[in-house]
Amino acid sequence: MHTPLTEEQKQTGTRISHIEVKELLEDNRDPLGLRIIAGEEGLDRQIVERELHRPGLALAGFLQPFTFQRVQILGNTEIEYLRSLSDRRRASAVRQVMEHEIPCLILANDNEAPAEMLRHAKKRRIPLLTSPRNTTDLIHLLSDYLDDRFAPFISVHGSLVDVYGTGMLFTGRSGIGKSEIALDLVERGHRLVADDVVRVDKKAEGILMGTSPEMIRHFIEVRGVGMIDVRRMFGVRGIRLQKRIEVEVRLEEWDDNQEWERIGLDQDSTTYLGVTIPMVRLPIFPGKNITMIAEVVALSVHLRVYGFNPAEELNRRLRNEIDRQRVRRYLIRDYE
């Protein structure tokens, strides 16, 4: 039984407090070409911030705003500056920076580290890494990686399916039929992202990304049948690893005493991690084709992106007709 999220949990989520430098190195050996050249003993140092820092001013002696707790990036400018210094001044510049508890330093463009930097990295157990990427690409890709790792996230009980390119999060009480709807959508050619537990990450301002925990990835539980491996049964066409969540479909039992939206002028919404997305409350009763309705909801989201809202269009037509009738009645009275 899954416990519903409290409003506070929906808004704040969970954040990891740190990652170790060895994780940064292992995860980025291939995409960034990272390799370590000194300070291997310090790979257990912790990275606690997702922002990066270029220590140019610190190397020049201005240490007051030096954010040493961040990953330090040295590009061509910093290296050329150090090379321009005398041996004594270069040793002093490197020492005053590396005497701080820096998590690691990364040299862009496969720049050769000054001997003083190698020596201090070994002495202070500060990992010194290098990458063949230019400084701009390195900062951009590494920032994306750290944003992902430090992004707030929550786990939502539901199913996430890519329907016509729209990420649809199906929620509702346990046993209401979320997994069956997801399976039916996959059978109709759509793609499963996650079932039962959906991890929701806030990737950027206004973007929620949904994934599945690795343990249950590509599996659907159908009551009375058991576990279904969607990847093996439907092939790679029936799955995807992640998808932006663009609308929540909340499944609820039909209640004659409850008012349900019929026109669509009043669009409901819900908020996760501070990001508001449209929400459709869909009543469930025997014989109702929820799968087809889910496809219609997905296509409706596309139409809204392109500026077309059928409810508003119908409302416009009604207003125009009312205005025409009002003018007609006025003219009839005028000629009587």
C-alpha cells in the first residue's frame, strides 16, 4: 500500500547532500574523457554544490569571494596566467588556492598541470583531473551532470506513459487500474516509462522528468496475472528510459453526487516540486474506454501547445451567436 504524498513532500521533495569525486570521475570517463593525474588518495572527497567555479581571481591573490567548496575548472586562461608567472609567484599562487579544502580541480583542453599544482595535489590529497573538452563544453556538460545529480526528486505512486509524445502520469488509489491502462496503451503502440513507482526529478525551471527505479524498470504488475516484462514482450518500441511529465491523469471512481468537468473551460492543475502541470480528473466506471480517452487527452495537450483550446473555441462561438441574436432582436423591434 502506497502512502499518498503530503503537500509539503510534493513541493520540497528529496535532495542528495553530496556526491564523491570518484562518482564524478566514473560517471564522466566516457562523456567528458575525465582522467585523474594526481591526488588519487582524495577521490573520497565530497562535492556538496552543483555550481562550478573558475579560480582565476583566487590565483591572482583575490581570495575574499573564493568559493573553494565547488569543483574548480581551469581553462586556457588560468593555465596561461600561471605560465606567465615566475617560479616563486606561481608556487605562491598555487599554494594559496590549494591550501583550501577543494573537492577537486579539472583542467580543460588536456592542459598540462604546472609542477607546483601536481605537487600540492599529491600533498593535500586533492584530486587533479584533466579532460580533452574545451572549457565551454566542459562547463556546460558538467553543469548538466551536477544539476541532474543534485536535482530535487520525489517518488509518486502511479504509471508514466509516453502517449503521442506527451508524458502522461496516471495516478489514483491502489487497484484502480493504472497499470492496466498503461499496458493497454503500450499494446496500442505507446511507450512505458515507469509503473507503480515513478521517480519525478525537477531538472530545470518548469521541467519535471519522470523515470523508473532500476529494480522495476520495464515491468508492469497486473493483478491476477503477475509481473510482465514489457521490454521482452513488446520490444524496445514499447519502452523509454525517461520522459518529461506534461499532464497528470487522476483516476477516480464515478460518483453521481460529484460534479465533473464537461466543457473544459476550468482547467485543473497540480504542482510537484514547485512546477505546475495540467491535471485531468477522469471518472472510472465499467465499459468506459479510458485508453482511448487518454490518447485524446494527449492530443489535446498538443493542440493547446499550438494555441487551440476546443472549450474556448466553443465558448467563442456561443458568444458570437448570442451577440448575433441580440442584434437580430434589436433590429426586429426597430422595424415593428
